[in-house]
Amino acid sequence: MTQQKKNYALPIVMMIILFGMISFVTGLGGPFGMILKDQFGASNAMSQLGTFANFIAYAFMGIPSGLLLQRIGYKKTALLAIIIGFVGVGIQFLSGVAGSFAVYVCGAFVAGFSMCMLNSVVNPMLNTLGGGGKGGNTLIQIGGTFNSINATLVPVLVGYLIGGIVQPTIQDANPVLFIAMGIFATIFVVLYFVNIPEPHAEVIVKSTEKDKHSALSFRHFILGAIGIFVYVGVEVGIPNFIILFMKDGLGKATTIAGTVAGTYWFLMLIGRFVGASLGSKVSSKTMLTFASALGLLFVVAGIFFPVTSEITMPVFKSEGGSLSFGMEQVPVSVMLFVLCGLCTSIMWGGIFNLAVEGLGKYVKMASGIFMVMVCGGGILPWIQGRIADLGGFVTSYWVIAAGLAYLLYYALIGSKNVNKDIPVE
């Protein structure tokens, strides 16, 4: 048994790194949106097209990812996802060379295919490599932590690279893209030559009688799928527009803008630790209700607080060519938006648990639909960008408020299973 763990130590590390790469590559959309505005004169809505393309890929690839797992297995799917991810990031690099906005969006779209595939692979792979049970869950939690750390670092790193540059371009952020491509290449080589177990494939018994029901037969699941769509849009939209608001609305340095947004992701990391410790004591309904209500309070208060009201909060600063920790004056509204990271941190698990409760044999289909609905992470920020163009950055946060209000409704009312008469065995 000990020998087996030693054999799998390297692929375990690679899978955890891949878990982090999902947020690393996805997180580029926020700070790169800031670059797109400067380099191409893009509007707020147009600046979100990279994020939009990355997440809309889930709508196309969510279900095919599941089919790939069944046909070629987890390892080959992971290798294919890594290749696609390398190509996607490579196209984004070429967009800087060509100075093309369209090429960048294309690269983000291709990278989105990879992120969707990796999302379908890493959780079950870590569970298998950890031997299932508590061991597998521990590895998944470690992977989730690394995911949050990377999400925190991306805006900080990009902000540091372009800090002080009057009109930054994609090429100025090339080191971030090189890091991503280098990690992808390294993991591909390691996984290719290492034997790893495949999660046990279940034998599907075909029935001559067609099932009259599906996951979509359950009202609470449909509302939960919409909840996932809304949640991912809220999670991504909050930090993306903190960056734009800080830089373009308040004239803050790009390094400060990036690190303030990075604080949001750091608070998500803290929230996940707290949520994990409370998970066995507090119901998903209670957690989602509290998180949605508190997040809604933060956002609405942030909208109504005058921008001139400021408060000091901890950030990283670029001093003497290096990053250092310090305090920065920011509007109270920005601090309230940042605090939402504590709330969004536990929402995915809460929505998922409530939506699949009582689904029985339909849970697998439900999981595939959830993956498709992740595309909300691209659509809602684009809508928020349109509103920012028309009414300003703070006004755009009404999109976030509406999303949190829906999640509160789902937690209190929409999550109730009213279709208990449907057989699920």
C-alpha cells in the first residue's frame, strides 16, 4: 500500500497543479480585460469578451467532456485537455504579437474548452489517486486550496507586470502566458509516461423501456441549474469590475487594482476553509441562505455608499521593483465588494447539494448540465459590462445584486423538492 502511494505521488502533484491551472488560466480574463481596454480602446463590455469566450466554451464542451471520459478514459482526456490548454494560451500569446483583439478572444475560447475538460477530470482523478473516501476527499480539498491560491495570485502578478506602464499591451504580460504554457508542457510529459489508475467505469445496463423522466423533471434542479449559471457570473463579475473600477474609475495604479481584486480571491480561500469546517454542522440551505443574504447586503450597501467615503485596507504595493505588503485607501464600496469573496466561497457546494438532493439515478446527468451552466461566468460579466458602459461601474453591480437575490430565493424557496413522486432508483 505504501509503495502504491509512492508510485502515485508525482501524478497526484500534477493533478493538484492542474486544479490550480484551471483558476490560473480562467483568472487571466479579469486583469487582461484591463489590458484590452488600454491596448484596443475596448468598452467595458468588450473588455469582458475574453472572460465571455472562456466560459461560453463550457456550454459547448460540458456534455462532450463527459462522453470523452467514457470513451477514452481520464488520463487521455487530461492529456488532450492539456494540449488544448497549451494551444489556447499560445494563441493568446500570438494575439500580442499580432496586436489582434479577435485572436485574443479566440485563444480564450480555446482555453475554455481545456478548462471545462480539466474540471471534468481532476476531481475524480484525485479521488481515485487518494484511494477514495477520506483520502480522496483530502486530495480534492488540497486541490481546491491550490485553485484558490492561484486565483489570488493571477491579478496580483499581471498587475505587477504592467504596473507603471502607461498603455500596457498583451505582450507586457507575456511572462504569465509563458508560465502557463511551461506548466502545461511539463505536466503533459509527466502524465504521459506515468501509469495512473482510471476511476472505475460503471457498466451501463440498457433497458428496453425508455425512462419518462430526467434531471430536468425536477423543478428544484432546474432552478438550481439557473442558480449555478447566476453564481458563476456573480463570482467572476465582482473581481473583474473591481479591477476596472479601481483603474479606470478611480485612477489607481494597475498593481493596486490587481491586488485589491486578488484580495477578493484570498477571502474566497478563507471562506472555503471556514465552510469546510462548518459543512458537517450546518445544512447547505442554511449556509446558502446566510451567504446570499450577507453578500446581497454587502453589494447593496456598496452601491449606495458614496465613492468619496474611503477606508484603509491591506494590499500589495510595487515599490523599488518588488512587491511589498502595505495599506491603501480605497472607497468603502470597493471594500464591501471585496468582502463578498467570503460569501461566494461556499455557494457552489451549497447550490449543487440542494439541486441534486433526491435525484438518485439522475445525478450524473445533472452534473453534466451543471458544467454547461458554468457559461454564466462569461455571460453575466458581459451584461455587467454593458451596464457599466451606460451607467458607470458602481451601477453595474445591480447585476450582482440581482444574482444574489435570486440565490437567496433559491435557498429559501426554490430548493424545495416538489417532485418526490418521481421514482429515482
